Amino acid sequence: MDRLLLLTQAISDLDEEKVFQILDELIAENPSDEEVQEIVAACQRGMIIVGELFDSDDYYVADLIFAGELMSKAVEVLKPIICSRKKDTIGTIVLGTVKGDLHDIGKNIFKGMAETEGFEVHDLGIDVEPDVFVAKVKQIEPQIVAMSAVLTIALNSMKNTVDALKKAGLREKVKIIIGGNPVTEDSCKRIGADAFTTIAGEGVDICKKWIVNSIA
Amino acid sequence: MTDVKALAQERQQMFVNVYRGKIPTRIPINSILSLEACIEYAGANQAEVLWDMTKAEPIFEKVNTDFPADTPAGGTRRYPSFYQILGSRPFVMSSEGVMQHPNVQGMEPEDYDDFIAAPYDTMIEKIYPRLYTELDTDPNTKALILAKAMRAHGDEFALLAQIGARMRAKFGFASIPSSATTAPFDFLADFLRSFTGICSDIRRYPDKVIAACEALTPILIKKGKLPVPSKIGVTSIPLHMGPYLRTKDFEKFYWPSLKKQVEVLTEMGINVSLFVEHDFMRFLDHLSELPENTILRFEYGDPKLVSEKLGSKFIISGFYPVMLLHTGTKEQCIDKAKELIDILAPGGRYIFNTDKGAMDMHGNITENLKAVIEFVREYGKYDNPDEPYDLSKDPMPPAEKIVAEIEANLNSKYYQTWEQYRANHPELEGRPQEVIAKKIKKLEDDMFNFIINLGS
Ligand code: B12
């Protein structure tokens, strides 16, 4: 399917008109489950190229943000089909930008990509208190808790959130992933999370692996 | 002459020389402590001081005594009082008492056409009620809320000015009028379309973004006017979004209106001081197009390259990593100051400053900053200073005329020039026009500055 290549290309070119022209065409043809998966994968490959162009200084933050906007619009368009087809979601994620941090662009990109992969994402928003994470985890018992932060001082809030989950006896019941520009292997260890990434797509892959492994 | 007066005169001449591109007696040292850092240093409560700036005076005294830079410490334009009264969304006080800026969007894409036609009025009618929740109400309540907020705004700034005058008298600071404004694209991005919104707009409605920046430019030039007519003065403009754009988007959207703004302000006799935030190394050729003696305070980048490319035309500042003051040893801090001075000071177009203000006092900054100030004061003496630049020979710049033309073309039903006002008020015939004009103009301008301050 040549058009999937074109879709990937259009996303990586940030060509909004082209992206939705192709998506509309593809959706009009009433794609099978498998084909929908391929469409989603094509979008995500586009996002990965955007990330690479960012790393090579061809794109800058403004382009990354617009790519996130494209991705979430694409998710909106695809959601009705994905939802009507899927018998079950593949897993549940509680997501939020941690206390003290008001940035949510990266978090929203991750959310969009996770949803297209079939995750049910409960987004708590920004500046989320540890207690709010704890309460939500108690309420819906997700497999995964995902936290975002871009302020270096907010890394402490990530640790506080993990500690709060521990205190509430919930730590062993969930996998925890952290993302955002300042997270590193070191901070991940200190915070006590299970995984970290600065690439949204990689984060989604990690979550998928966790789900597959927990079923196996 | 008292020591303080002599010091004030020395400093005044230092800055005059530097601003005119002449070698001063020594490198001027900017104060680098933010108001938050000053409050922390004095062990006071952040929220209490911000809510009651009379409490800031002893704090400034302490900081100016302990960290004797050539400019006074502290100062802010973000007071919780008027933001609170207005129900501000763009600026909120955090639980720690720090003023913070969340992502907000006061303007919808549909508003572009109105905005381009009449930016000032569209802000007042449509945008501010979205940014300031207490203005989203009936006209009477709104009028009263605005009156309270503007009163608070005026009081805060008047108080700060009084404290400033006392600090000048006590510590011998220079007296140079200053103002502040915003780059047109940043003004559109920051509170109106939001950081995220503008990133889509430049792709979806590129022409409207350009037109909106053009419509804003005269307004933001007027905002940068000095508070009093003067032959010398500085208008600060912080730069936000440029480095987040691709070079070709920067050239298309960000640069033209900013360049125009700096050029006109310079024509008005002002040294524009750009806080070149983040990394501008991609844009050195653009910066080089700006008028001579524009002050460029850099955050990151290569000082050597900047010195080579820009050092003989512009006044360079910044680059000194404030983090080093927090985390480094005294020796490291002094070495860094020496390194930067050796690169940037020759030729005289240099002001010592950090890459950004210190937001708090963590680590070793207290000792390190004292040591660095002492070092720069000695090491920064020039052995080949130019003659004191004589301002009295300079003609008075045509600032009033330029701004009057902008005002006449504001296309606003809320902003009236004196001539427009006069035409609508025949009852003033035969009254002392000159005195009345001054007062009416001042009130209109106070309102204008208040309104524009709320937008950035
Ligand atoms: C956009 C922006 C803003 C916008 C935010 C808009 C919004 N809705 O988020 C606005 C203008 C509102 C803003 C405000 C402020 N900002 Co800001 N901001 C930025 C900026 C320019 C870009 C951040 C961004 O969105 N990047 C793009 C995204 C896509 O990247 P990302 O978050 O890393 O996400 C990617 C990955 O990390 C990953 N990911 C992210 N989250 C998650 C989560 C999971 C689970 C996973 C798996 C993956 C993942 O996926 C994404 C895509 O691959 C940065 C500078 C920069 N160059 O980074 C400063 C920056 C982050 N801001 C900064 C500051 C200081 C502030 C303010 C505090 C300023 C102030 N005085 O008010 C306020 C914030 C107040 C607060 N408490 O948060 C500093 C932080 C300094 C520090 N070391 O902590 C920076 C670095 C700027 C600077 N150089 O000083 N900011």
C-alpha cells in the first residue's frame, strides 16, 4: 500500500492537508482491523522521523509541537473506528504531568500514541499531586502509571509520587514509566520507576511489552 | 561632593560611555539577583513581600549592601495584587509563592481578522475577558474591577519607583530612564495564541500571523517609549520563541517585526536591550543587521564567535553561567569571569551580567557572587578609557514625534490622542489647554501601559 508510505511522509513533512486527505481516503475504504493497525503504524513511523529530524536540527520545538497536534488530530479521526472494532482495550494507563510542572505537550503526544495502540488512557492533566495519582490508581487499577515532567525540579515530584504509591501499597501492582526531556537512567533509578524514555513512541512500545509479558 | 554622589556620577558616566560605544572607566556590573532570590536571601516570606512591597525596601538595602553591583537589585512587574483582582489565568502564584506562567490562550484563530484590524480593541473586548476571569462579567462590574486593578498596578509601580529613588540616593546608582516591551511575535504567542497555538498557526494561517505581528509592532514600539523625554535610556525586550523556530520560519515570522521595532526604538534615542534567551547562534547574521549599540544579553552560545561577529558593533552582555555561581568553587567562578572578560571586554562594548537572573540562593552563590563582583570591579578597570562622552552635544531624539504618529493611527475606539479628545470636548474651549492636555494624555497612557502589560 503505497499510500501508507505517503502518509508517513506527509506526517514527517508536517503537511496537514495531505495527512488528512490520505486519512480520509483510507477511512472511506472501510479498512479491516489489520489495515487500521497499519495506518496507525504509518502515522507513528512519521512521528519517529519527526523525532529524528528534531535530533538532526532540521526541526525545532515548534515543529515538534505541531507534529504532536497532527498526531492528536489523527487519533481523533481514527478513534471511532478503533473503538467500534476493538473488543477490549489492550491495557489501562494512568497518566499525568507531575506536581509543580505545567508542561503537557510531550505528555499529550505520548497519550495520543498510546491511544492509537489501543490503550485506555486516564489523563489527570498537569500539576498532579501524588495523592491524586494514588486515588486514581486505587479507583481504576491500571496496569501502568505514566508520568511526565520537563522541569528538572519536577523530578522530585516523580519520586514523591512513586513513594506515595509505595506507601499506599500500590507500587507492586503497577508498572511505572517516566518521560520528558530531563529524565535519565540515573534519575529513573533514584525515582524508583521501571522505565524511562525521552521518545514517546519508545514509551508506548515499552508499555506494550509489559502488557504482553503480563499476559504470557 | 559626598562619596555616594561621586559614585553615582562615575556610574552614570560609565553607562553613558558604554551606551554610546565608548570605553568606560571600568566594566559596569549588572545586578543578577531576581526579586525572589533577594527575598530568600533576606529570609523573608515570598508571598508576603510580593503582596506588600514596602517590605522589599529593607531587603533591597541588604542586598545592595552585600552585593554591590552597579545597578540596583530586585524589581518585578508581576505583582499578585492586580493579577488576583483580575482573576488572572496567565500568571498565578504557586503554592511556594512564586509567580508562574501556565499555557494559556486568550485568542482564537477566528479572532485574527478583528485583531489585525484593531489589536488594542480586540484585546480589550474579546481577549482579556478570557485571560482575566473577573472581566468576564457585566459592564459595570467589569469597569469597577478594572479600576481596582489599575489602581493596584499604579500603586505598585509608584512604590517601586519611590524605593528605587531612595536606593539611588543611598547607594549612588546611575539614573537612566528605562522601559520594557515585548517582541511582536512573542506577544502574539505568549498569552494570546499560546505557545502551542502559535506553532499550528504559522502553518495554518501564515499570512495572518505575519499581519498580526505587523499590526502589533507600532503598539509595542509605543509601549517601549521612555517614561520621560531623554537623550539616553534603555528599553528591554526579552526574546522567547525565536530559537524554537526553524531558521526559515524565524526569518518569515519572528524577525521582520522585531527588527522594525528595534530600529524605530533606536531612532527614538533608545538603546534597546535584547535578552537573547536560549541559543541564538543560528541567528548571528540576523542580529548583525540591528542598529549599532543595541545591547545583546546572551544566554547560551559561543562568546568568542559573538565577539568576532558582533563585538565591534553591539554591546555584549550575559553568557556567565549563573549555575556556576550556585555550584562552583570561588576559583572556578573567578576564572570564568576572567575568561569572559578577556574575550568580551576589549573595546569597551561590554556589560557584566549572568546568562539569566538567579532565581534562588541555593548552593555557594552568596560567597561566589561577592567574590565575582569584587573581582570584576578590579579586573574590569580599563587602562585606555575614552573621554567621558558628553551628552549635551547630542540633539534631542524625535521620540515624541514618532510616538505621536503611532498614536494617531492606532485605530482604536478606546485610545484617544489629545487632539481626538479635544475635538470631542468643546467644553474645554478657553480652558488652560496645555495643563489639561498633559493630564489627559498621561491618564490615557497609564491606561495603555496597564492594558499592554496585561497582555505579556
Ligand atoms: C513549550 C514550553 C513552555 C510552554 C508550555 C506549554 C505546554 N502546554 O506545555 C509555556 C510557555 C507555558 C512554558 C512555561 C514555563 N516554562 Co517552559 N518551556 C517550553 C519549551 C520551549 C518546550 C517544552 C516542550 O514542550 N518540548 C517539546 C516536547 C514534545 O518535548 P518533551 O516534553 O521532552 O516530550 C517528549 C519526550 O520527552 C516524551 N515524553 C514527554 N512526556 C512523556 C511522558 C511519558 C510517560 C513518556 C513515555 C514519554 C514522554 O515524548 C515527547 C515526544 O517524544 C522548553 C524549552 C525546551 N527547549 O525544551 C521550556 C522549558 C521546559 N520551560 C522552562 C521554564 C522554567 C518554564 C516556566 C517555569 C517559566 C516561568 N517562569 O513561568 C513556566 C512553567 C511553569 C511550570 N511550573 O511548569 C525551562 C525549564 C528549566 C528547567 N531546567 O527546569 C525550559 C527548559 C526553558 C529554559 N531553557 O529555561 N514553557
